[in-house]
Amino acid sequence: MSLAPYAVSEENSRGRRFSATISRDRNAFERDYSRILHSDAYRRLQGKTQVFSANTGDRFRTRASHSAEVEQVSRAVCRQLRLNETLAATLALGHDIGHAPFGHLGQDVLQELMADHGGFEHNHQALRLVDLLESPYFEHRGLNLMFETREGLLKHCTAERARQLGDVGQRHLDGSSPPLEVQAVDWSDAIAYCHADLEDAFVMKLLTVDDLLATPGYQEAWKRFSAPYPGLAHPTQCDFQSRDADALRKGKAIVRSVIRDMMTTAIDDLVMATRKRLELAQPQSLDEVRRHSPLVGFSDAGLAQHRALKAFSRENIYSHPFITSVRKQERVVLQDLFQAYVQAPDEMSGRGPEPGDSVHRAVADHISGMTDRYAQEEHARLLQARPELLASLQSGLQDAAPARSNKRRP
Ligand code: MG
């Protein structure tokens, strides 16, 4: 199927920063996909927290598996809207590569510690990674990605930073809209994590069957799922504690099917509501999309359902006592590591600041690239090898740490 006239293509793209040889077997966006897939930062997502951190088990999503799920949703949405599926897949794969270990906690802690040193923001870090820190090419720094891939990775940005970044930050200054592929990936991310977190939280026993039944949209999806099976009852909490393997399997399959139905319903709503907006707006080019208010989005009812689900997850999953207690320990690990490296940069296995950067920036780069496990191993190593670096920190920093905000999504 041909691309819509307003989709991003090689023809209307602003191209790469450095000229690159033309590939005969892959288009420019397929090459960007490969560049992200083969990056160190992408690979490390397998050891980074989505909601549950690596030290709490292995039955849940990591940042890498979450990114693959976002890719799948983004592809489905963009295919139906005749948008550039490969660009969307690349953005999905890369949308979280700037995340620090331990999920949003890592972002919050680095932001606090970097407050007087230029700040830390994972979307900006993603751009910094692909433009500077990832360096597999002899000819230049960075991955030399297409403009639209780079601007898509910079999802949020302060005005001050946007001014420093030039063209790629422009839309954050003039209020123009990003390409539809970028908008589609943002929504696909939200759809993917909202439903996956529900499933993971149930598997991790943070939510009971009664909690699931009280989840916005769950009862409606259960009715749709059970309609072809008259007399089928929803599994109870007892069924999940049963030793009957078949009952257990069926119970799990029902819960997963219902959540899958909720997700499919959300994707269908997004596609249909976006189609309607496109029919009304009739954009004829990518430039017209940029000048128009965002066109990808839910219907009013779909948006209300999505917001209710997010509010439910904030209250029942992200601020669950289990999650908050794990985060307290992880906060200490990150604070300790940051201060220890600032005092002794040589401990960062030879990594010094980039030209013009402060030691603090080098430390933020180093820590944000770590997996959960490596951050903990480094903390344990420094405790043993350089206790003087950590001993002086604990009391003062913990007193100074602001309360954890639950507002942000994972
Ligand atoms: Mg995400």
C-alpha cells in the first residue's frame, strides 16, 4: 500500500546531518531502524526497569520488551493510517533509550542531582545518545539518523534546551506539530504500557481479581470476551491459588484475553478517531500536518477511558507500597553513585567528560547508561573498594531528598 501524501518519506525528509552512501537494499528509515537496534543503549534496555526492577524477579516487562510491544502497536496503527511504519517502528524501539536505570525514579534522581548542572531529561538524553554518545562510525560522532527520527526522539524539551538544539528542537519553540508517525508512537506507548502494567501487576500479585474487576474498562471487555461462552464465570482469587493446573491455565488465559481485548479496543478507537480527524482536516502534505493541531488521538470516549485507566494505575500500581519501598533503596544507590563518581571520576572506568562538558554531565551520562544490575554491582563495589566515598554521603543526601512524585507515568 502506498504512503499517504502527508506521511514522512525519503522524498519529504530533511535528511541526515552528514551525507551517507545510498543503500540499494534498504531505505533511509530502515537503516535508522538498524542503527537503533544495534546501539549499546538499546541493548541495555533489557536490564532496565519498566515498572518492576531487575532485583524483584523476571516475570514482567523490561524496557526492552516494552519497547518491542510499542513497536508492534505503532506498526499496526501506522499501517492502517498509511503512515511510514518503519519510522514509527524505529521511534518505538528508541523511545526509551535515554532512560536511566530503575525507571522513572532514575530520571527523577538524576534530574535532582543535575539541577545546578544543566538538568537531566530522558528524551533529551535519547537525542544526546544518538547524536553524540553512540559512536560506531569512524567518520563522525553519533548515529547520523534522519531528521524526523531525531525530532521524534525529542518528545519533550524545555524552551532553553530547544534553543540550544536548533532545528531539531524548533517545534518545541513554535508550537508546531510533529509528523503523524511521532504522534502515533506517543499514543502507542501509552496504550502499550497501560495494559501491560495491568497484566504485570496482576502476575506480581500487586492487584487481585477484585482489583482487576474494578479496573476502568475491564468489565466491558469481560462481557465482550464471555459473550460466546454462556455460563462462563470470571475466575476468582481462589482459582489463582488452586493447585489445579488446568483451572489455573484457564484463569490466566481469561485475564490475558480480557486485557488484550481492552488494548485492541483502545487501538481501534485511536485509528478510527484519527481517520475522522484526517478526513475533516484533509492535510495534503507533511508541512500541512506540522501546521495543524495534533491529528492522532482517541475519540472523547476513548480518551476518557484511557485517562481513567491511567489514574487507576497511578493509584494502585505505581504508588503501591511494594514499588515505593523498592524505589527507596534504589534512590540511595543512585545518589551514592553520583556523588562518588563526582568525587572520584577515575572510578568511571576511564570515562571522562565530552569536550566542553562538566564532570557532572559525564557522571549523568555514565549512570544513565547503566542497567539496574550494573548500578547495584557498582554500588556494592564502591562500598567495598572506596567506602570513604560513600560513608560521608548517606545521612545528608537522604535528608535532602524530596518526596517521590507519583504523578509521572513509567
Ligand atoms: Mg515507554
